[in-house]
Amino acid sequence: MDLTEKTLSSQTVFDGRILKITVDDVELPNGQKSKREVVGHPGGVCIAPLDDENNLYFVKQYRYPYHEVVLELPAGKLEKGQTPLENGKRELKEEVGAEGYSFISLGQLYPSPGYTAEIIRLYACKIKSIGEQQLDEGEFLNVEKIHIDKAVEMVLNNQLPDSKTQTAVLKLSLLLKSGKI
């Protein structure tokens, strides 16, 4: 059975600085009609920066939608005119003050495919050097260094609730243990 839904019409109900929300009329595979609410997003990137002792560098920042401080890997929104990897390198420099090398792709993830079109690209790298953070205006965060084994334990104990961080930590750990990197 073809599972594709056909878009019949689309109405933008919000067009903001980052998000665009549409309400779409669709035709379902069985011919019936339905509505889909979609949050458009330019996409994001997440970097798992690893030092020579297998420590990962995390950032701790207040995340307003959850009204709490969240520990996560460096990440950010994709900017036009740059590749996802270029965006990741920029975020690493801004948030951690680090420069990396030996970047590898850890794939991509769909954070919530039921309503958002956001795609987050995941990378890992080795840390070449660490200097001063270059935070964006209005950005406040602290850097924390955590050994990858401890980070895996934190994922399994629900201490790292961020999906992109969980995915990157677990994938990188498996790749390291298998000797693939």
C-alpha cells in the first residue's frame, strides 16, 4: 500500500524568526481528507566534541520551553549559506571555544516527526584546541567536560533528556567501542 499523503492546500498561520507553522489539507492513502499542522524549521546541527582522554564537552543552558537548565552537546540552528558541517564548526567555536578536526557524520535525526519538519544533523570530532567562547548576544551557557562512559551512564539514567545529545552520545560510544573510529 502506498502510504503517501497528498497535500491539497496549505495555509501559513505563523511565520516567525525561526518557525513557520502551516495547516495543510491532505488526502489520505484511502482517499479521505484530513488536516496536518506542521512546524517548519530550518534544521539544526549537533557536535559531539571528544578530547584525547575521551571526554565530551557539553553546554549547560536554560531552555525556556522546559523552564529548566539542560545539559546538552553544543548545537544550533542551521544558517543559510553554510553547510551543516560549517554550522557545526561555528557552533563548536561559539559555545565551547573549541576547534575540531577529524569530523565524522553521526547521521541525522527527526526530533518529532508527528508535527515538525526539523532535521538535526549529528557530527563528532576530536578537539584540536580550546580558547574563548564566542557566544551570541543573549546566549548564556556553561561548559562541562564529561567522560563518554559517564555520559552513556547519564543517558541510561535519564540525566540527559535532550534527544540529539542522547543519540550522538550513544552512537559515538558504540563507534568507539567497535573500533570504527
